[in-house]
Amino acid sequence: MDSQIDWHAARAALEWQLEMGVTEAISETPINRFEQVAPPPKAGVGPGVAAPIVPVQAAPEVDPVAEAEAAARAAPDLIALQAAMAAYRHCELQKGARNLVFCDGVAGARVMIVGEAPGRDEDRIGKPFVGRAGQLLDRMLAAIDLGRDREGAQAVYITNVLPWRPPQNRDPKPDEIAMMLPFLKRHIALAKPEVLVVMGNISCQALLGKRGITRLRGQWAEAEGLLVIPMFHPAYLLRNPSAKREAWADLLDLQARLTKKA
Ligand code: URA
């Protein structure tokens, strides 16, 4: 042990390890067991006798996107889809999240809102859009007579591109979006909305393949065989209240489209 560490520090470190559940002292340096490919000599295999050569098995290549596609495709309904997402192990975000945030509102509603990723409040509660941005979203929806707690033609269904909170609310990475996209697409197919509202750049990137919400907002598009309207994210509107004027125009446009389609 380093002679610079005094007895008290060494004891405190040991006690901490015991508290963390350490029960065995193995080695001071980590051992990479994957490098130990040769099996121990068997009885009768002594010096001068060649040990059998065991071929090293390369770990099978895992394609996280292909695995997500297979898992999503196999989900026959929303409950199974949620379970498949919870069982999916390739997204690092899952390790730091408290909850999988799957949905809120009414599955089968005409309007499905796709946000970006859970924040702190959503991670704690396990539902999308429950923080300040969510409260603003509820007010925006109420202004055109829609709501996640409404029924029938007034109902709304809400989800996010990512079901787990990114640390410190950082932007999701492209590989995280790519691996969770098959689940989002299946989510949309199973929820069967008529219209998608994609909020913010991350959602536009995921579903429309492009960013630039200032340019895209209010421009009807198509994704997953559905009508899509990109809108400013409510968190952006909280930071930029002057953009509420455009958001209001987009809400009215959405309302008009729903009335026309009804
Ligand atoms: N922002 C989002 O995009 N989604 C949430 O659920 C909360 C905040």
C-alpha cells in the first residue's frame, strides 16, 4: 500500500468498501479475465506436452438498432411495447434514469404529441411533460379544446423520442435517437393517431430527418404515413415568450385541420 496513505485514511477506505458490500480481497490491480484465454493445464498435460489450443470466440457483433427493431416489431400492443423498452439494454441512458417515461393521455386519440426526452420531473414521476414545459403544453392544448385528460375527439396522447432522461438534460446523442427510433415508430403504429405534433428539433430530427424548427414549424409534413405538424417546444416558448404568437398560429392550424378531417 502507498506509504503516503496514513492509517486513518486506509481504515476509512476499508470501512467504505465494507459498507459497499465488499466481502473478499482479490487483488490490488484489476484483472482482465477476457485476456486469459488459455485454459489451465489439465491433469496429464505437463511441461513438454502441448496444451490443446482453444480458439478464442469473438463476442458476437450486436447491432443495437437491429435489436430494437426486432423487439419493437414483436410487440403486439402498447403494454408489450413498454415492457420491450424496459428490457432493452443497449441505451446507456437507462442506467442513469429513475423511470422509463412511456406515455400519458389517451391511446387512440386523434392527436399524438411527440416531445424530446424526459426532464427531471418526468424522470421522477414517470410521465411525459409534467414539469413547467408540460404545464404550458396543457394550457396550449386547452386553448384549442384538447387535453390529455379529455375523452373522444378532444383527447390527446403524449410520448417522447427518448423514454429515459439524459444526464443534466443534455441533448440526446444521434446513436441514442437511432436505437430508440424503432420503438417510437412502433409506438405510433400501435397508438394509431390521425395527426402527429412533433415538438422541437430532436423530434423533427427523429421523425422528419431534419432540424431547424424555426423554418419547419407550421409546415405540414408527412411521417409514418401520417400528417405531421412541427411546433416550437414548450420549453423553448418558456425561454422565448415572443414565439408564442407563432405557436398560437400553429395550434389554430392544427384545430382547423382536425375540424376539416372530422
Ligand atoms: N420535454 C420533453 O420534450 N418531454 C418531456 O416529457 C418533458 C420535457
